[in-house]
Amino acid sequence: MATTNVPVVPARVRLADVTPAIALGPLDGRYRTAVAPLVDHLSEAALNRERVHVEVEWLIHLASHGVVPGAPTLTDDDKAYLRNVVATFGPDEVAELAEIERVTVHDVKAVEYFLKKRLANAPADSALQSVGELVHFACTSEDINNLSYALMVRGAVTQTWLPAAQALTDQVAALAHEEKDQALLALTHGQPATPTTLGKELAVLAHRLQRQLTRIGNDEYLGKLNGATGTFGAHVVAVPGADWAAVSKDFVEHLGLTWNPLTTQIESHDWQAELYADVARFNRVLHNLATDVWTYISRGVFIQIPVAGATGSSTMPHKVNPIRFENAEANLELSSALLDTLASTLVTSRLQRDLTDSTTQRNIGPAFGHSLLAIDNVARGLRALSVDRDLLARELDENWEVLGEPVQSAMRAASVAGVTGMENPYERLKELTRGRRLTADDMREFIGGLGLPDDVAARLVELTPASYTGIAASLVETYLKA
């Protein structure tokens, strides 16, 4: 058997052992800067901090409202001490909580022990020394988890993702207003068609994006706190005199969430599915914008402003590639795929509980991360564009046949008004224009021989492809928020 000479190479360094740890995925590696704000909301550390927050607020709520007989009243200093546990939750606390979880092998139980330790370390004369058993009182883990995720996602959307998406939408709208009068040869099916304006086409996309943002801004964030199977069973047995449904509703709404009164062990996650569907739809509209702008760049409508020192191709020095929009396309597709999976998976839970949602929800961060990265790329890409107005003018002047539409429409109107000789207007313009390139003289000669009323003929003779844009500019001014 023939043998091949395989080169002998030295053993490689194990990258998995490098310190600090190397990120497995691009969001925590190459693109970290663009998505870093989401870490405060959708990371594992953020989940644990939110769990501590919910446990703290539940303890304060029970004590402040006298729900459990015999519980001491907390002073303002006591409440400040508890809330400071959340405010100062940082890397040391992350490590400490991880160490506790290695023993409990249960993340929420670890949070309970973490908080009880803080109570034990409270000032000796504080009532906090005697309220340890109010931590996680009558709660199942999902009481804490569902509220934590609702707060996390709400924070990520309202504080990070939505402001970035709104800023981009406003950027597109501003560009639409700036270019509202710039005539553009439209392409339907890739073929020359009735002219429009560049601003109107951008306005369509801005309007679509804004509709989705309005929906997202109105989405609800639901929460529940009702025990192991949603019956308040432990609550009623422990403290039968309390109106537990009212206590739960008041607490969930105190957190700024919408109370869900009817659940199994888990909050049903329907609100998440609704939100993720809306965000995915925004992604897909933005994907349409990215592909359209990419096409306009390819066609020469937009010129990319070169970045000093940047390289477009490793072998072709002339190239300035539309990489921002291509990067955005890919990340929007990844984000939408994750959001679709989240939405379809989270609405199903076997009987009263299964754990599919636990693993699934840990991917909320990457879903929003890829979207946020795409938003950043599109915004940067748009800032590096200029319009080639000379090219647009040449394109329009080379396609006088697009005036076949208004001429045949004017002939139809004249026929209805009783003008003779206007028979078969569509067919006559089709014979003149289809598959042919016309000049201005060709079109004006045809118009002059139709026998139209003088005012109509004069209006058509003055018409050019560049002026045939209807009320496109006023549509932008009237219907697109500046």
C-alpha cells in the first residue's frame, strides 16, 4: 500500500485552557462591544441578580404588608440593607453564588442560601436577623424564575434593544426626508418601472419598522406567584387568613409586571412568544432594508464612503464591500431563527411542568444579541453612504418608455371625457414601448400625434421620467414621522 508523507507538527496549545477564557461564540468574542449592554439584562449573572432582587422584594412585601402573622416590621434601614444586596451584586457575589450552587446543585436554592447569609450578617439589632424563613416563603422555584425572566427581558427590551432599534428607525426616517425629492427609477421584477423617489422608498421601510416597534412597545410582560401547581396550596395551609390571590397580584404589579392569575407551576410564557414574534418580524423588515440597500449599492445608487485604512478585498484593491449590510443579513437570520424557536417551544409545557423552558430561556440573550448586532451594523452602514445623483439622472433619462403608463392613462381619461381617437390606449402604448428604448423625441412625437386636448398634451410633453414621481415627496412629509 502506498504511504503518504504526513508532516509531523508539534502538539498545539489547548485553547480551552487559556486564561482568561476564550469565548466560544462570536457575541462574547469578536462582537462583544456591540452587544455588551445586554449582559446587564440577559446573562446568567443577570438572571441570578434578578432572582436575588425578586426574593428581596418578596420578603419586603410580606413583612411590610403584615401577611405572615408575627413577622417583624422592617425599618427603612432594613429595606435599604436588603436592596443594597441587589445593588452591589457583582463579580464576587457571582463567584460566591456559584460556589453555593456547587453544593446545592440547584440554582434558586443557592439564591435562597445566599440571601439568608446576608440576613445573618445584618446588624445585630436589626429585625433582619429574625426573618430568614420569610426568604422564599411558600415559593416554588418558578415563582422566582418567571418573575426574574420577565424583569430581565423587559429591561433588555426597554433599556437596550428598543432604544437602539428606535434610533435606527429614526435614522432611516431622517434619510427618507432628506431624499424625499430625489427621483429614482423604480425596478419591479428587476425591470424599469414607474419612477419613485429614493426618500419614498426609504420611508416605506421606516414606516414598516416603526409599526413593529409600536407593537413591541405595547407588549405585556406577565408574571405569577402562586406556588408549585398554581393553587396557592402551601400559602393557604401556612397562613389561611390571607387573601393570597390579592397578595400575589399586588406583588407582581409592584414589580411593574402584569399579573397572570391562572397558571400551572410555570407562567405560560405566551407573552414571550408574542414579544419574540414581534421582534422577529422587525428583524425581517430590517433584513428587507439591508437587502434593498445592498442592491442599491450594487446598482450604484448609493456610493460607499471608504474608511481610511480599511481593506475591501485581499486581492482586489479597488473594492469597497457592503459588509455592514451583509453582516446584518446574517445576524438577523440567526436572531429570527432563535426567536422563532423560543416562541414555538415556550408555549408548550407537559401537564403541570417540564424543564424544556429552562434551557430554552437561556438562549434569549443570543437571540437579542444577534439582532442588536445587526442594528448596529445597519446604522453604521447607512452613515457611510452617499447618493450618486448623476447616475440616477442618467438612468431616468435612458428610460423614457416608463412614460407609457401616464400617457395611456391620460388617453383613457380623455376617452371618458368624450375625446375621439383615443381607442385602445394601452395596446397602442404597449406596441410603442414594450421591449424598446425610447428617446424624449420619440415620446413627444407620439404624444403630439394623438389628438389630445391642448392642455393634456402640454402636460404630457412637459413630463419627464425624473418629474414623473407623483406625490411621493408629500407622502413622506405627511405620513412619516420626522
